[in-house]
Amino acid sequence: MEKQEELDILRHSASHLMAQAVKELYPGVKIAIGPSIENGFYYDFDYDPGFTEEDLKKIEERMMEIAKRDLPIVKKVVRKDDALEFFNKMGEVYKVELLQDIEDDEVTLYTQGDFTDLCRGPHVPSTAYIKAFKLLSLAGAYWKGNEKNKMLTRIYGTAFSDRESLERYLNFLEEVKKRDHRRLGKELDLFSISEEVGAGLVIYHPKGAILRYLLEDFERKEHLKRGYQFVYGPHILKLDMWKRSGHFENYRENMYFTKIDDVDYGIKPMNCLSHIMVYRSEIRSYRDLPLRYFELGTVNRHEKSGVLHGLLRVREFTQDDAHIFLRQDQLYEEIKNIIDFIRDTMKIFGFEYEMEISTRPEKFIGSLEDWDKAENILKDVLKGEGIPFDLNIGDGAFYGPKIDVKLKDAIGRKWQCATIQCDFALPERFDLYYVDHDGKRKKPVMLHRVILGALERFIGILIEHYGGKFPVWLSPVQVVLMNITEEQIEYVKRVYGRMVDEGLRVELDVRNEKLGLKIREGIVKKVPYMAISGKREMEKETLTVRMRDGEELKDIKVEDFIWRVKEDNRLRR
């Protein structure tokens, strides 16, 4: 396995190779930035009329040609003023702007052949080291990620030290493409996102709404079993509340605001403030704690257009949000209970997972003493339960550190969903207290936690994890009933009625179409069971069932088949 640092250097060098190829092929292009990223690299270009897929082939061929030239990649430290003069002369306006933001008197340039770029490096010794690469896609990207700036063209690529590793990764990408939740969501008629309605806003179609209902129903039952109480809060709260909580100071770039009767309001990006108000609604005793409030709460966050991605990154979403108010001496046990909840849930969906602790960020509220307590208790629980974890320094919420749970899907990708945040600060800001056994007022601690996270995101992950082949208990349609000729229509309608009465999610397909077409459509829609009746089945009051994996059950009695589907549903396989 290659070291990530070596791969990053290779990929960064590949981005320079691509920029050189682009400059040679399209002399009028202006170059912006070209970093290595998790699985490859990209470079942003200012070029009218833009690039096409055909251009990618040309660029890739030129990259191969340049690589074979074995051009030394030479580092040079120069005065910032000299670099400004050089890039001004070249007309590279984006490099000039980057230089103007640099405070140092000296900068580094890297040159290969007649191509020079502003870069910290490091790089491979020569272009000949860059042997196994592939350009993957085109996208739009605002300069510096700011929507007010010009839209540039971003070319993505990847690179490895050998052809075999590259081929493995390209095969992986093909599998990712097959599982893309946006394509499957349309194919399975689950949801749509329309620019006419608004970017990042999800419309659930009937089958997608059933899938969401099933997840929500599962969540409600699991939370009731664990002692949570259901609450609901409004979508807008007065701006003063958000100022008091620290959200306005630390999170306002992610919020939407409105004004009603000359009073400023914030549209909620989180559900915590309403739950705090429930706690404050009466005097609490130490005997009442822990109090667990749960809400399937819809929130809105201001996300930049460039980061929106199907269901995985949206502007409005619903979280399985809970806030637990408790005494400090209850923290270990309660955090352990949440981890057990996460473990049980991920087992049902078939996810492996890893955990990491995110520590105090630069912008935070509360005292350093409380932050240390919160970070230590999170570490103590994971260590005490024998759970390995990584540290993510400086990435905690502004009000407290957190445990983040990274799911691992069927093809090895990692997704962040569940989180447990330990908060001493908001109880302090909202004067929360309970009356302790000695009659004195004490400050509770607040745990913020989600199990699935944003339902939209989790549904997107599930679609890709299962490749659209949901287990029976989650399938929007569990059975499609089909006839072969008109003679069986009344029979399959009676069977349909029995299945509906038994609580199965079943569709009836009695169209005047060939059976092969109906079966093919059922396969495309990834329905677990296609139940068929011809003359023989009607006379014997049975069904022939074709399962999604190709297995067939011939002449199965209707009641036996209903039992089988209900058993699959109960087992949550």
C-alpha cells in the first residue's frame, strides 16, 4: 500500500503536468489552483468557451507526451515582487491575486520545461515519474469558492505510481457510478431535485416517501424503547435566541434570516434551542435526569451551490436529533448507551464503522476547563469500552467536542453520519439548572446526538450501499403481482387484497403486456419478489415467485408466500 504522503506528492505533480498540457494546447487559458485531493487531483482553468469530454482525451494524450520528455521539475525560491512581475507579464491574473494574499517576502516556484507555477511543493523529481494517470471529469467551480467570483472550469483526474493500482481504482469508480444514488433515485422513482424549485431542496416521490416513512417509523420505535420523549420545535426563532446561543456569532454564514413585524428571526439550522426551552419550562430535580428529548426536526442551512450533491448535501434536511440533559456523574453511562444505540442500528443496516474525536476549534464558546472535561469524558468512554479512535484536532462544534462515527459501506467508502457532542456551554448561556439532593442549584450537561444524521443524506448513502436493492423491510414495494393472461386478472386481484390486508407493500401489474417485459421492469426497479399467476397457479391457488437474485419458487401457496415475506420483513435482513 502506497503511503498517502507519496501519493499526494505524485498527484500534485500530475496536476502541474495537466496544467502544462492545457497551456500547450490552449494558449489563451489562465490557470488558477491545482491541489491534490483525497483520491486524485484537480486544476481550475479560466477558458472560454470551456472544455469538452473530447478535450479531456487531447489533454491526457499531451500529458503522456510531456511525461515522456522526462523534464526535470525544478524548485526556485524568489522574491515575491519578482514573482508578481513574472506572472503579471504572463497575464496570469489568478496567480497575481494569490501572490497579493501572501505575506511572506519570498515564495517558491516550480518549473518543468517552459511551464512555471507558483507552488509550495514538494514535487517528484521529473515528469517521467508520472506514469499512471487518468482524467476523470469536468465541473464548474467559483474562483476561491465565492459565488460572486467568476465561474472557472475544474478538471478532475487521478494518478497512481503504477498502472495496476490505477486500473483497480477505475474499476472502483465504475462500481460507484453504477450505485450513484442520483441515477438510481430517478430509476427507482424515489425523489427529484429541480432547479425550478430550488437547488438543494428535495421532493420525495411516493416510493421515496414510503422509504423515508419506514426509516422514521423505525426511529420512533427505537427511541421510545430507550426512554426518549418526543418534542417538536418551530422552524423560526427570534434572532436574540441565536445571539444568546452563539450561533449568530459562530454559525451565521450557514443560516437564513427573515423579518416579521420588524422583528428579526433566524430559520433554524439546528434543533437544540427548542429542546432547551422544553427543559426550561419547569423546575427540574436531580431525580428527573437524564431527560432525553427526540425530534425528527427539519433544518435549513445555507450551503454554497458548488458543494450541493444530490441527497448527500442539501439545503433543507431532517435530522434524527436528540438532546439529553444530565448530571456530570451520568455522562459516562449515557454516552455508552448512545454508542450501544449506534452499534445496534449500524448492525441492522449492515455498516461497519470507525470513530474519531473532534476537539476544540479556534472559534468556541465556554471555558477551557469545561472543554477539557468534555474532551476527556469522550476519550474515557471510548477507551473504557475498548473502542479505537482517531483524533480530529480542531474540528469540534463551537459549543463542544464530539465523537463522529464514520460508516463504511458495501464498497469500502466512508461516510460521516452519527455524532455525539458534549456541551457544557449552552446550559450555562441559557441558565439551565436542576435542584440537587442538597437543595442547591446545579448546572446540567447537554449531549447533542444523532444516530442516522440527516435522513436525506442517510437515504442517499443507503441507496448506494445497497445499490438500490433494499432489504425487504425497507423496500418501498416488496411484491409485484403479475398475471399472464386476462383470465387470471380477478384471481391476482383477490391475492392482492389478501396481501394488502396482511400489511405487505404490493403493486398489481395486470397490464396487457408480455410477461417478460413485466419481469424485466420488476428487475430494473429492484423489487424483491415478482409473484406470477398463470392458468395453473390460478387453478391450484398458488403463485410462481421470481426473486430479485434470480431464484424461483414454483407453485407456492399464497399463505406460505405471505408468511415468507412477513418473516423477511420481521428479520430486517
